[in-house]
Amino acid sequence: MPPDIEIRPVETHDEMRAVEDVQRAAWNMVERDVVPMHLMVTWVEYGGLLLGAFDGGDLVGFVLGYPGVLREGDPRAAWLGTRLQHCSEMLAVHPAYQGRGIGYRLKLAQRQALLEQGVGLATWTFDPLLSRNAHLNIRRLGGIARTYKRNVYGELHGIYAGLPTDRLEVEWWLGSRHVERRLGGDPGPSWQAWEKAGAVLLNPSTPRGDGLRAPADALCDGRPARVLVEVPADLPAVKAVDMGLARAWQEQVRGVFEALFGMGYVAAWFVTGGGGGARRSAYVLDRRLDVEILARGEA
């Protein structure tokens, strides 16, 4: 990443207007879906966190979040000793600057700021079919997921058009060893290493004549300690060619995740590889992972 990119708080009205512009550029948003400047002003004034990536005087990326409250009875509140958490609402980088590690640096700066505030947990959601986002959220940042949410936002436009807005909820346990290992550069085992250790690929995809891969016709049986769940390596490419195939992937992955989470599995790693002559992507889920131990910084 260019060394002159500066990460700092977004403070002025003009800078917040630039945040609106980055939203439009990054997601091809229609105007009604853009988070407006006047909401940013209020969130920042009352405890929210808005950090920007600046190339000189130009804002080229941002991360935005605000304080949230865990629901009554949520066990995570007992682990944290508080119901307070951070809701990370948006992370975006202008298309001209994507692929340079700016999003990763924004999340690192967010984590540091939250730790200084005494916050132990940040949560957000993302499309589980987007491998690029899973690579950042799960593999590089060390987030975990154990909640699948159907059609969270209803119909959206731009890059999210055409599918229900299903999402995984990420839990980022900011002070955990799991997160520290990921941020220290340890990506975890490879796809092949997981399978050698006994992890089972539940939904092995099959190649099509057009170079895309179709979801499995049938799922593998059994409840091993760890499983792999395959997702498209490049969802935008799938959507550009065959929306029916994209919908088939979503329907299968939705059913698999909901079933696994109901049995206590946790998505804690993300891998690429798997053979078959093309890049493939999969989540690794573990039903022995104790999230309470992780949350308390002991794992």
C-alpha cells in the first residue's frame, strides 16, 4: 500500500460528504441507500467511530461504527461484564484504491481505538458468498461467525442486487489470542491440511463447461468435529453469467449454515484451494470451539 495513505478520524462536514461519495463508488448505491452526512455527525458526537483513509487531502476509504447494546440474556454480556459492544456498520474503499490493503489497515485502526475505549467485542455482517470479504473478516482479522441472518436489509441495488440480503454475523473478540494470531500473520492451516486432519467437505462443488462451479447435488453425511463449507470463489462472476446459479449457491449455503450453527458449529477459519483445476473457497467450522474461552482472552 502507498506509504502516504493516512488513517485518521473523519471530522469535518466536507470529509463526511466524501464518505457519502465513497459509498456510491464502492457499492454503486442508489441515493436512498447511502448513509447521509447528518447521521454521521450525530453518531460521531455521541460515541461513534468514523475513521478515514486519506491520500493527501482526498478520502479514499472509511470504516464507520457506533456503540450497541447486547440483548437481555445474551451470554456474551456475562463474558464481557457489560452489555455494551461496538456495531461496525460499514467498511468501504474507493474502487480505484482497492486491493492495496487499505481496508485491513482501517480495521486495525478501528480495533486499536476500540481497545483504548475498553471495548471487547465488535460485530458486523457480510454476505457469506463473497469470498473476498470472508478472506478479510475471518482469515485475516480473526472474526468468527455462528449466526446466519436471512434477508437482513430486504432488496438492495448496486452490487448486491438480485439476491436476498442474507448475512453472516461476525464476532470480533478484540483481545482474544485467536485474533492476535491472525493479525500476527498466521493464516491457519491450508485446505489440504484441514482435510488431512479429518475435516470433511460437506458440499463439494462440481465444474461446469463455462468455467464456473455448481453447488453439490447432495451433502456429505456425518458430524465430524470440523467441516468445510464451500462457497463460490468469485460471486460477482457467477452473478454476471448466471443468476440462477447464484441463487442455487445461496439456497444451499443458507441451509448448510443454519443447520451447522444449530448444532453448535462455529465458523472460525477461511481457506482457498481444494484442487479441481480452479480456485475454490471454503469456510472451516468447528463444533468444539468454546467461544466463551475465546471471548475471555484464553484462546
